[in-house]
Amino acid sequence: MLHKFRIQINKPPVEVLQFLCNKDTYKQQNGSPVLLLEKTTTGPLGVGTCYREVVQMAPFVKSQILSEITRYEPCSVFE
């Protein structure tokens, strides 16, 4: 089942886009629920780029999030 979520981020769009374009390269902080975040496709960032994220929400509950970029316009749009 495909789910779409929206969140409000109180940062300038340029900062948010820069983070999202490189999210797989940032080191996770201690205590982060994110156990793994990896780019699963090769090549430059763009439509079709995929990520896999493993999160732990409770001691024995892990979940996997698969995401794909469906729209990308450098410096303005990242979906």
C-alpha cells in the first residue's frame, strides 16, 4: 500500500532541498530511530532515485520505508 505524507518544515526551502538531496550521506545522531538510510539506485539524483530507510520505533519494532523521487526540479521541487 502506498502512503503519501506531508510535513511542515520551518527552514528556508534551499536548506531543506540541500538536506534531502544528500540525506543518505549524513551520519545519524546517537539515539536516532533511523538505523539505516541508503540510496538504492546509482547515478545522479533525479526522478526515479530510490532510498531505503530502516527505523526502530520501539525496542522490538522495526519498520522499513521505501521512497522514490517522483518529481525533481533543482533548487525548487523535491517530491
